[in-house]
Amino acid sequence: MGSGCANDELTRGAKKPRECRRRENIQRKRLLALGMSETAIAKLNTKQLRELLVRPNRTKKLCAAKP
């Protein structure tokens, strides 16, 4: 039995740009709290931000090692 839609991919809502920006800002604040400098955070792209937050303990050690 069909659900009424031929293609489920078309029924899912798109990600909103405002929500993406909000999530990015939260992630930047999390890196700042881990001890990373603002200039270093500003140079990162979104993929690098997410990769650093996957393992926060390792990121904290990395930031502590750099002067």
C-alpha cells in the first residue's frame, strides 16, 4: 500500500539557512570554550568545525599544546 506520495525525497523539508547559521555559531562558541583562539576559529570552515567537535577531549589537548 502506498502512503500517497510517489517520491519521499520531495516531501522532506529543506534545511533553513538561519538554522544552519545558528548551529555554526553554537559550534564556534563550543570551540572557544575548549580553549581555541578566536583567530584560529575564524579561519576554519564548517567541515573543520564539525571534525574538531567530534572529539572534544582531543581538541582541548591540541589547543593546550599550542601557545
